[in-house]
Amino acid sequence: MTEIRGDVPIGTAARRSGVKVPTIRYWEEIGLLGVSPRSEGNRRLYDAAAVRRLAFIRHARELGFEVEAIRTLLDLQDNPGQPCSPADSIARARLADVEARIAQLEALKHELRRMIEGCSHDTISHCRVIEVLTDHAECRHHVR
Amino acid sequence: MTEIRGDVPIGTAARRSGVKVPTIRYWEEIGLLGVSPRSEGNRRLYDAAAVRRLAFIRHARELGFEVEAIRTLLDLQDNPGQPCSPADSIARARLADVEARIAQLEALKHELRRMIEGCSHDTISHCRVIEVLTDHAECRHHVR
DNA sequence: GCTTGCTCCTCCAATCGCTGGAGAATGTAG
DNA sequence: CTACATTCTCCAGCGATTGGAGGAGCAAGC
């Protein structure tokens, strides 16, 4: 491949950043990337900075940041003179989310363990798994 | 409301089961509920068993079981003579999922903590949050 | 120069599990 | 009889991709 000034087509950018091709196009569509320059034959071109941006977004997504949060983080990255407290509070909010989710999953884990350990592996009519689901169904739930 | 033989309309079933009205209709549509009997005026009617089934499904969803798994669990519940090992393995698979997810979230939690704690709360150009995202972006990722 | 095969383009539909709105019909209380 | 609440069906949208169809471009070998 002929890389003029280090510009590569989307497939190469995908391989280098670890982001799938359709995902890159999607991110462009929703405005995370700005408009990519195009070749004469209308192919998108990515330079090193663009590939870094892709990997930045990928990592943020892996950390569970929502696209809207990432949009803000990218804006901040693009304006390095600003205070970093917005970035900080996005990360703190995400941490709180993660901790809440872990707590919830721990509760689920214990309930699942109780279901499984209490099961005599007999027929369904004595199955603890089905029983817990059925009986718990009777309980008065917290409304929202 | 006139409850002949304990049959109630969808709103009441929703309140009693803790499932939203559109969700009940959706579950019927995808075949989790079978066909509800209808009143003369074409309204769906739910007896106590139907309401229990709704709460069963709701609880299973709260435990994170996918709809396909719930379909199987409901089939099993409807045929109590069968061995309970399928139910057991569905629950075990879900437990494994939950444990894997917890482990993943713990890793994210630590990474987020490192990001936040290392941040000097200065400007973006020195922000640890942005930095970690950017630098980690360089690393060679594990593919999937 | 021409064919082969890969990559790229755009557009659109599907995923999962709901959720909610539009507009009409039916039921209930005063 | 008149309000008002509830229900009906149908359909579109969410978030964040993912993948297919059908067509065009591009690089390499003959």
C-alpha cells in the first residue's frame, strides 16, 4: 500500500486501532471523528492522529464510557488549556456506575448460588431453581 | 372493576406483577405467555396463574436471564415431571456470566481509580484521565 | 490492456429487550 | 349523556453497533 504522508485506508486504520471497519464508519456518522479526508477515489484516509483517536475511543468504550461522555472527553482532549474537572467528574461518575453494578451483580451471584446449591438435581417439580423463581415471584416488589 | 373468576385486565395484571403494560404485550408477542383469553370487548384477561407467570419472568429478567433461557425455564415449569438438569445448567451458565462480568468490572474499577487518583485536577494538558485514555490507546490490545 | 480478487463505497435492515406515541374503540362513574 | 380512564393495534425509536447487498475502485499478474 502506498502511504502518502502516512495516510492509510479504513481497513488499515481498523487493524491498527483495533476497531472494526463498520464501527469506524458509525463513529464518523455520529460525529465522534469529524469528517475524514477522502482520496480521489472517495476512500476515507486516516493519519496517525486519527488512528490514535480511534484507539482512544475504543479504550474509553472498553471502560464502559457512554458515547456522549466520550464526546465530552474528546472535546476536552482537543482543548488542553481547559480545567480537567469535567473529565474528572465523568470518570468519577463512571466509577460510581461500575461500583453500583458490581454490588448488584454480587447480590445476583448470591441468589444464583442459593438457587443452584439448594437444588437436589431431581425432577422439575422439586427443582430449587424453578422454585426460587416462582416463590420470589409472589413477593411484593418495590414499585417504581 | 368486575372480576369474573378472578380475571383482571392488563393494567391490574401489570400492577400486581410489577411488569409494565407494554412489556406484557411484548412478552405475549414473542410467545412467552401463550395467547391470553380476551373479553367481549377484545381486552386481554389475566387470571392468578397468568399474573404469577408474569412475576416469574420479571424475576428471571432481574436475575439477568436472557429471554431464550426464560423460554426454556418456562417450558420446564410447565412440565414438572422432567429432570431439572437443564434448569440447573441454565442457572450455572448465568452464574458463570455474572462472575465473569464482576471480574471484568473489578478490573475496570481499578483502572478508573488509578485514573482518578493520579489526576492533579489541573488543566486537561496534565489530566491523568485523558492521559491514561490516550496512552493506553497506544498499547497492543488483545483481539477478540 | 485485461482479468482476478480484494477493499472500499453507500444504504439499509437486524440485533436485544423493551418503551412510548398516535389514533381509535371500549368501559366506567357521575 | 358526558367525561375520563383504560385498552386496543400498529409502528417508530432507543444504544451501539454489526452485517449484508450491490456496485465501484484499485493493485498485481499475465
